[in-house]
Amino acid sequence: MSRRPLLFSNARLVDPETGWDGPGSLLVLDGRIAEVRRGEDPIEAPDGVHPIDAGGALLAPGLVDLRVKTGEPGAEPKETLKSAALAAAAGGVTSIVVQPDTDPVIDDPSVVDFILRRARDIGLVRVYPAGAATNGLAGEAMAEIGLMREAGCLYVTNADRPIVNSKVMRRVLAYAGALGVLVAHRPSDPWLSDGAAATEGEFAGRMGLPAEPVAAETIMLERDMALAAITGARLMVDQISAAEPLDRLAAAKARGLPVIATASINHLTFNEIDIGDYRTFCKLTPPLRSEDDRKALVEGLLSGLVDIVVSAHAPAPPEDKRLPYDEAAPGSVGLQTLLPALLTLHHELGAPLATLLRAVTFAPAQAVGLPTGRLAAGAPADLVLCDIGTPILVDAARLLSKSKNSAFDGRRLQGEVRMTLVDGRVIYDRDGSPS
Amino acid sequence: MTNQALGVDDIRARAFPFPAKHFLSVTDLDPPTVADLLALADGFVALNRQKNKKLDLLKGRTLINLFFEASTRTQSSFELAGKRLGADVVNMSPRASSIVKGETLIDTAVTLNAMQPDILVVRHGSSGAASLLSQKVDCSVINAGDGQHEHPSQALLDALSMRRAFGHVDGLKVAICGDVLHSRVARSNVALLTMLGAHVRVVGPPTLMPADVTRWGVEVHHDMKTGIAGVDVVMMLRLQLERMQGALVPSMREYFRFWGLDREKLARAAPGVRVMHPGPMNRGVEIDSDVADDLAVSLIQDQVEMGVAVRMAVLTSLAARLDNR
């Protein structure tokens, strides 16, 4: 696929950086956005340009997904970088950050390098690794944060294994903070959440499911924020999921603590009742919370308290999911449904598109220092063209991920990706005519 | 509600096709279906007290008992029920064999399904296991206990025991005492007894109570003395020994002191109180032998007898549905 000049006309441009939402045209030259013109008056087509009539469709920056798990290296039958990249492209996601809990763990610059080389060979979406905060994710000794940063990792995290030892967490924050490396951490008290498959409450009680209280999240969040305060480090709360921790986050932000938070699209869409008759595709970490929690999360997203939305893409094959609920693996694939699900929230709530899209484009790009997520002249031409009104019925079997464990299976969403571009190259075209 | 000998025709007249393909949860039942099941079970109680206990209502049918967790009582109850109705009964305990080789619940289900059973009775340590299994097989599935979720035939036999002892369930005050948190028996009983109009209390230390149990439509008591004051039925739950020793309660003797059923505590209940226990009992932990063995108050042996009759009723109505297809 060549990088010939492209001119999108008759588009609905949404620029999450400035909040601008309106008709316009956009010119792509040499892999970059050359010009953005707002209003009905289109850019004049230069010679040799390939014109694309958007027909009023949404043209926005490609999505930046900060929390993606694949199975490469180590569990390729679940998901490879290639299959994840294909799913991302079909979902309008142009940058993914893969989690370090692979085998081997991404706790070494050579594994960072491996991921980056594999991504270059695949040549679809941009793939960046997140480094492990501690060696082997064991939560004991710090990993080579500086060397991994030099090799190209975007931030460090202990993925799904919270750092239990507060002294270790403090050192990780202090050390990474001094190097300017963002630390992500999923707040979860390991004892309160031990063995939990659901959120404590009436539903889990009736279903007889082992459950964790929301306090498991609140307690660890308060610890992390207290440590961020004494180290001065930037902290990214990985997948905040309930009203109580959101209150604590709001208070910390009001005090000026440099903390940002992500939420998964799953927790913005579903509540604990969606588990229904033990649907293991809805078994997630953190577990799905109450409807009050979900509403608080949506409000937090609209107010900006929740900075970033992630897919929390976590492939699990049938042998890990078709089990009794408490034995099943947690997680849902989500790369392909992230944007349609977010657009569905837009339709349901009437929330401004720019606000919602900011959380999956500009905000995550800024958090990890990427130049994408903007519709600005000079920015990389990572773009998504999307029919936001088109209803779709999610059929997990047809998703491009190797694993089909989608919490959205059978769900009706509104919004369909038409075209995805990275560096000005069309990497996905629904209507099948690559430029 | 009759103790006189019933003819086969009387039982046939009471038999009815079960409204669902599977018997998984009390929440799938409604009061008319429960009334029909209990009436049918009453008939089987009478039959079971006769010399010839055999019927042919399940003749030609195959029943597989699939018990992933050990259970002498429930398994033999279903086995006897099936055999008395003329079914071919196979007992399987996959714990010991294929599961350790990595075969999953689904694999086992699919394998058994290929053997063309008519009814699969399953017990498994995970909540939702019976429901999962029912989605993968063609035969009817009976939940004989799934994790901490439900044990619906136990609740039916408890209701039958109460109805035969008191003449009614509606309006009875029932205290369910002990480890409610981990008890599928408690969950099924709360659902069924409240459906039938009983006033249910749950009694036990807070560490053994589910979250938001107050929203189950029951009274919650942590003090056993007030919890069983004035009740007609005290239903004790089994406390797994591994749940003691400091994890959820400090010690066996402290548990017995505060939540074990003895004469002194029982004296606070209503006159004519009856004591129940799903078994097997931990004597001296949750119940004093003196109480358990007193046939004037204990319904524990009745429960076992009612168990076979109730399971015969469930099997008969599931088979009647199969016959109608």
C-alpha cells in the first residue's frame, strides 16, 4: 500500500485536542496531516491526490489504546501481535500498548526490542510495549526501567499483579518518576480480592460467587496516591472501576496530585448483572461493579475525572473460558469494539463526541508522550473514518482476534469503522479498496 | 398428605410434566409447580413405606449421577429414587479419574451426552456448573448442588418435611443458622421458603454471612439467642471444619458456645419447635448430639426419607416432560 496523497472531503471532523467538531476536509501528504480545513469550503485537490468523499462520516484521530494484552511472546495460540494488530486496525485503533505479562515477561530491554521489531515486520498499527515495573512482575526487585525506556517502552506497570510491598512501590515510583517514566498500577488489595470472581453485593451473594468488596480497590488506590505524593511521581491508575475510588481520585486531583486514571470500556458499558447466568465472557478484573458504580464512571468520563478509556483487551481461548465461572480466566477482547461501544455511549447519553474521543486519542497520547491523537497540520496521519450511526450486532465469532471472548458478544452497538490509516497508509478499508 | 397406601394409579394421576427441561434452581420454580411437586412427593412417601416400592415411570430411561464432589447422602438418594422408578442408574465420580487428566467439565458432559442418557444429576464445586452443563447436553439436568449457589432438591425436601410436621409452610418462622455464606442449602431454602410464605431468619456470625444478605427478604441475626427466639423451625447448617481455626471463626469451642445448637438455646424457640440439618452433622460443633438425636424435636431422619420421595417426584415430572415430547 503506497502512501499517495489523500484528500478527505465532506467529513465530520472531530479534533479532541481542541474540542472542535464540525464539517471540514483534511489533506494527507507524506504520512502526515498536511492541512485541516474547517467548514464547508473544501481544500483544493492537489495533483495526483486520491479523493475520498467521507459523505458526512466522522474523521477523527486513530485511537490510542494503552492496555492491550496479546499472547506474544509465549501464548501465541491466544493472540499474536499480528492478530491483535488486525483487530485494532478493524476497530480504528492505530496505536496499541501491549502489557508486559507475556512469557518471557517484558522486564528486559531485549524483549522490548523484540516487540518493536515484530511490530515493524507486521507493519499495521503502531505497537509499543509497556515495561514491567518489577522483575518477572514478582513485585520485589525493580526492573531495568531506564534501559527499557531507552529501548522504547512507553510506561511501566505490573499489569494484573499489583505490587503488594509498599516499599517496592515507593521505590518504583521514585525511580521511574525521576527518569520521567509514567508508572501505571492497578489498585487491588491482594488479600481482599483473593479468589474473587465478582463484586461483593447482593448479586454475587445470591449467585454464590466468591467476591471482593470495592474497598479492595479503594484501599490500594489510597496507598498508591499517598506514595505518589511523597515521591512526586506521575501515577496512572489502571482501570478505576467504582464510585468510592472515584471520589478519592477526585479529592487527590483537587489537591494537585499528578495522577491520571484509566477506565475500561467494559466497566463503562456493563454492570455485575450482565454476568447473568454465569457468562464467563463478563468475568473481568476488576470484576464488573454495580450500576451505581458504572454510572459514576460514565459521569467521571464526561467530567474529565477519568482521563483515559482503554479496551483492556485480554484474549482467552475457549479452554480458558468454557469453564465454571470461578475457574474461568478473566478478561474480554475489546480492540474491535472499543470505538463502537464508545460511540454507543455517545448516542445513549448525548455526550459530546469530542469529549468521549479525547479519552481514547489525545489524552492517552499525551499521557505517554506520543505525537498522535490530534487533527493538526504536521501530526502523523493516524486516522479513523467512521459511520457513527450505523447499527452493528457484535458476533464474537467474526472478530479478528484469535480468541473470541468478547463481553460484547450479541450486543447491539452503533458505529462502524469504515477506514483506518496509520502514517497516511490505509491499513483497514471496510469497503475493500486499498488506496 | 396421606399416609395410607397409594396405588400406582394415584401417583400417575399426580404426575405432571415439569414446566422446564432442567431442574437447576429454586428461582426457576413457581408456587403451583412446588405444590404439584410436593403433592407428588407425598404420594411417593406412602409408596416408599410399602413393601413393593417399584414403579415403572422411568422404565427404559437412563439416569447418570455425576458427582464431582463426594456425597453419600444425595447420591444414594438420587440412586434409590431412580431405581425405584425403574430407571437404569449409573454413578460416576470423575474427581478420581479423568478430571485430573485435564478433562474439563464440558468434555465430560459431551462424552456422557454421547451415551444418550435421559437425565443427568450433577454435583460440582463451582457455582453455575450445572447451568453450564445444561447448555452443552441434550438430556435434562438436575442440579444436585453447585458450589455455593443452589441445592434445589434439598430445599424441596426441607419444605416437604416442614409441611408434613406442621401441616403448612406458610406463616412458619424458620431460623437458618450457621455458615450461610458458603451454603447452597441456605440459598435454596431462603428462596423456596420465602416463596411459600414462611418468615425466614438467618443467624450466624458476620464472617459467615453473605454481603447484603439483608436484601434477601430475611431477618438477619448475629445473636443466636434472639435469632431463634419464638421460631417454629431451627435449620442448622454444616460448618466446614477448614473454615474454622481462626479463618472465619476463632475456634470450634467458641463457635459452639455462641452458635452451636444446644438445649439451652433451643428453649428460646416456640413450643413444638422442630430441628433440621441437611447433614452430615458435626456433632459438638454446630449441633449438640442431645438435640440431634431427640426424635421429639429432630426432623433430621424425616429429611432423609423425604429426600428420596422428593427426588422421585422431580425425576417423574422431568420424565413426564420427556414422554410428552
